[in-house]
Amino acid sequence: MIGEFSFFGMYFPWLMITSLVAIFATRLLSKLLARVGFYRHVWHPPLFDIAMFCVVLGICITVFNLCRSFLS
């Protein structure tokens, strides 16, 4: 996952882009789980949200690496 993404001459690291995607996906997943009532069974919701963000970030990095390897 080394490299940058160029956007109008500004370079952004891939980790920043995948983190933004992971934050957005985690927020959506968290709202869905709250609506379903899943957080009633969770001991520490903020800790669960951080762990869920780490898992989603790992999935995003893996998917982006697979997409980049297929495109090159």
C-alpha cells in the first residue's frame, strides 16, 4: 500500500483515502446496528465501534490492494 493518489496536483496517501471510506462505511454500519437494536447486547459501544472501524479498514485496504493488482 505504498504510493499516492494525485487529485488536481495534490497527492494524498492511500491510507488516508481508505480511512475515509472506512469511516463512512463504519458510520453507516453503526447506524444500521443501532436501528436494529444490536447495541443493547454490546458491553461498551464506543470500544465496539473502534474495533469495527479497524475491521472495516482492513477490509477496505485488502479490497483496494486487490483492485490495484488487477488493474496493473
